[in-house]
Amino acid sequence: MDQTVKDLQVILAQPRGFCAGVERAIEIVERAIEKYGPPVYVRHEIVHNKFVVDCLKQSGAIFVEELDEIPDGAVTVFSAHGVSRQVVDTAAARGLPVLDATCPLVSKVHKEGQHHVTSGREVVLIGHEGHPEVEGTLGQIPGKVHLVTTEEDVRNLQVDDPAALAYVTQTTLSVDDTRGVIEALRARFPEITGPDVKDICYATQNRQRAVRELAGQVEILLVVGARNSSNSNRLREIGTEMGVPSYLLDDATGLDPAWLDGVSTIGITAGASAPEQLVEELVARLADFGRVTVSPLAGVQENMKFKLPRELIEAAE
């Protein structure tokens, strides 16, 4: 019987996993439980990752879909994706003590959109319909907001004044994701104004760039992330677009051994809401199928850190 042990080379994308906005959101829930005691109520998943949500549940977080599920007076956290103005106003009317875990980069998009409306412009939002961030942004910008996802949407767009138009983008879309739509907008509406490239979410761009580099060096790509995570799905799509069999899995239990047939070089990355622990568990699982050598891809080192809400700074010190 053949006892030959297969050699598996695992290359890890850099950067991968948690971004600063996700780290801040999770820490807000953890510090709130620590300071106020359980339960702390969180509207929607704090981030799109079941493992993270389950860990916070065990610590005393209760996740709800809407504010009417939250008892009067209970500490309430808004998720990293942001919420509409209506949700903010409803919480205030009920006197709920709120901690806002909205990613500061998402909040920046809200402010940009609001500024454009104040300046008399209609706003075009580039994003995916139904995504929590998009729903929140639509509800934060007063006035007329047009949601577009594709260049075809731009061709069908009807606006009141082409000379008074601006665009903002969903933060989990990269420069590459939005380039075609932005070019279509500028071609059709030459006077449209929008954010500089530097305002696009750094984490999304960095992770996608790393996957493009990684895909050129591996035979398959494994993306650790949730099915409802926009940025995780995009990482898998990029691998596929580059001709590499690419799979999205929640954790190590989602690994199909058949994917490894004839494969010796495996790339691994993780969406911005996926903890490093899940990557480590996936690498350990791969060791069941061969002798694993792990090497990181040279890449961007992220040092971004966002401030906690003022109410929690003392608890964090």
C-alpha cells in the first residue's frame, strides 16, 4: 500500500481577515458587556460572520433584527454596516442608550452624501441592493438618491439636473469593482462629482490586491468568510476570474477533500469579518491530507486603528 505523504504548500494572503472597522465593532460589543453587564442588544449581525456572532452571544450579546425587540432601557449597539436615520430617531425617541459601531469609513460616506444634498445635488449610490450598508446609507441621505450597481443601471438612470449630481460608493466595493460604473457615470454626466480614490475603503482594496497576487501562485484558492459577506464573495470571484478554482467556506468544516485532488499549492485568504482563528483551523485541517508548509505572501501591513465611542474609552483603558 502506498504510504507516500503528500506535500502541501499553503500561501497566506497578506493582508487578510479583520479590518479596523470590524475590530472596532467587535470591541464595542465586548466593552459594552464588560462595562454595563449582559445582556447588550445588537441590531443585526455586528459583522457578517457566524463565528464572531456566536462568540459574542456566549458573552452576553443578544442579536435582534429590529428595535422593537429591544426592552426599554437596554444598552443597544448598531452594527458596523450602519443604520438609517429612521432607526437612529426611533432609538432616540425610546430613550435607548445607543453605542454606534458603524465603521467610520461608512459614516464618512453618510456625511459625504448629506453634504451633497445640502449643496443641492442629487446623489448616486454605487452598491448592492439589500446590503445592510446600502440600506443604512440610503436611509442616512435625505433627498433623492439613485442606487446603481451596473453600467446598464447608469444607462437607464433618470436625473433632474445632470449638472447637479454626485456619487458615493458602498465601502466594501473596491476601486476595481466600481471603476466601470464610475467611468459610465462620468461619460454620461461629465459634471458629476465624487470621492477621490483614496476615500475607497483601504481594507477592501488591499485584500483584493493581495488575492490577485496570490492567485498567480496557487492551484486553488480558499476564502474564509460568510456567504452573506459582500467582500468575502468578491475575493472568491476574483480568484475565479483569474482562472483559479476558488471556494468560499465558513470554516474548516466546509473543506471538501476532493478540492485537493492533484493539488500541491493552496492559497488562503479571509474576508474582512473573518477572524484569524478560522484561518489557523483551516490550515490545521489541511494537515489531515498531507505535510503542510505555510508561508505568508509579502504584502501590505495594516496599522489602521479607529477610536472607540467616548462612553467606552474608560472601559478600554
